[in-house]
Amino acid sequence: MRNVTLRQLRIFACVARQLSFTRAARELHLTQPAISQQIKLLESEVGLPLFEHIGRRIHLTAAGEELLRYADEALELMRNAGETFAAMRGLRRGTLKLAAVSTAKYFTPSLLRAFTPAYPEVSVKFSVGNRQEIIRQLATNETDLVIMGRPPRELDTIAESFARHPFVFIAPPDHPLARRRRLRLEQLAGESFLIREEGSGTRASTEHFFREQGVPLRATLEFSSNETIKQGVMAGMGLSFISLHTVGLELQSGRLVVLDVVGTPVVRDWFVIHLRAKHLSPIAAEFRRFLLEHGAETIRRAVGLESTPKISGSRAPAA
């Protein structure tokens, strides 16, 4: 492998992503024969085929899958090296790869908007998914940093809390329980609940809270997004236990209300997380510092809760 070049690895990684010599050539602004030649040279160095043709499609061989893992690591190291040297020269360039669970999408763009003006030459790659999807991205090194509410136990990570994360019960304003005070959770047990899909952190928090209180969670309706849940609650389909950070605008407009349930809000935390073995690029390290210093206040402004009294609900461990 001593004669393998970074150019060959970049070409190989592009073909492996696209599973097409033609699309890779178009993306890299090269001719298809040039792509094919570099792949042949790389296969000669490896001593094994990297792709196999089945019908009109190409697929990675076992050797190709293994080389892709090393190629991604090598190219990532070179990206980090470039950003480190740029930082040493006083430049503010680089790429920030950030992922967030879907509940955090309500404020993460505001975090980026507050951060990026000081770094006009930085590009951002931001992805959103449910908890399982984001953990997969973290495990496969597809992202530098993750914003989520519960650190994954299955990975060796560094997780730092940067903001409080309250969960509340919501209802339409005309619901019979909307004006009641000091409700016990048992009084909600007969209601229909709208919950998130399996794999969602919000779903796990809902089930954990009911289980912790020893109250059964009644027959529920399952939805794949917080937006759909909010619309369902406003339509009178049931109640929901949801992040307060997702309903600020609806509370301000009077389309939803927070039920006064004993023991709520249940307050957890937002974490910024990266793999322990990950060498953060200068721009990723700077964004992490920004979250720790300014994230909490930026979130309060972003979700329309500037005037909300200090949260004094039940402090809860991660579900």
C-alpha cells in the first residue's frame, strides 16, 4: 500500500458512495476512463478486486468495504490536519459536521446562525434524524458533533451538558383538564396519548416517566414527528408528553396549553457529544465551546421561551 495516493483514495471513496463510475466522474470533474484507471491502479496495490459487476450495477467487494473504512479515516485525518494548519495561520476555514435528534431541530438552526457569522468561510453539514439514526452517524464517524438528550451507552463518548431540557404534558385549550391545577398522573391515565415512533428519544422519555410513576400508558397513537403530534393534539386526538422546546410558538398563540401535572416539567439535559477517540477539528472544537458557553440562552430565545419563568420542575436522570 506504499504507492497508494490520497487522490486514489478520494476517487475510490466517491465511486464507493455513488456505486457508479459515471456519477463519480461527474462529481469529481474527471473522465470515466481516468476514474477506471485509478481504480485499477488501486486494486493492483491492494491485490484484490474492490468492485464487482452484477448486471448493470457495481457493488463493493469485502475488500472494497474494508478499504472504504480506512479511506474515510485517512481522508478525515487529512481534513482535520488542513483545518488545524489553517487555524494556526489565523484562518477560519473548515467544515463543521453536525447531527441532531429531531427534537433539537427547533433550535439548532438558531445555534448555527448565532455561531457562523464569526466564521464566514466555514461550511456546515447538518443532518437530523431520530435517536437511532443519529447514534449510527456518530458510530460510523459521519459527524463531528451530535446534539441529543441522552448520551448513548453503547458508544465510548464524551458528553457535556449545555442546556436544560424540560418535558411537559400538552393539551388543546378547550380540554376538560386544561384549567385544572395540581393534576396527578393517575388522572391522565384514561386519556389517549400521542407518542413518537420506536427509536425516538421522546418516546423513551414518555415511557420512562409513566413507568417510573407506576402508571400504565393507555392505548396510544404513534406518529413519526413532533409536528404531527402537535397537530393531532390541537385537533383533539389526545394528549402528549413532549419537549417544551418544540411548542413555544403554539403556547404563545394559545393553540396549546401545558397541563399542570404534579412532578412536571420533568427536566433533563441537552448534551453535545463526540466519540472519545475523535480528534475534533478546530472549528468543531470552537462550536462545542460556543454551545457550552452560550447554548442555553440561545435556545431560550430560539424557541420563544424568553419570558418563561425559571424551570422548577422535577429534575430527572436520563431515561
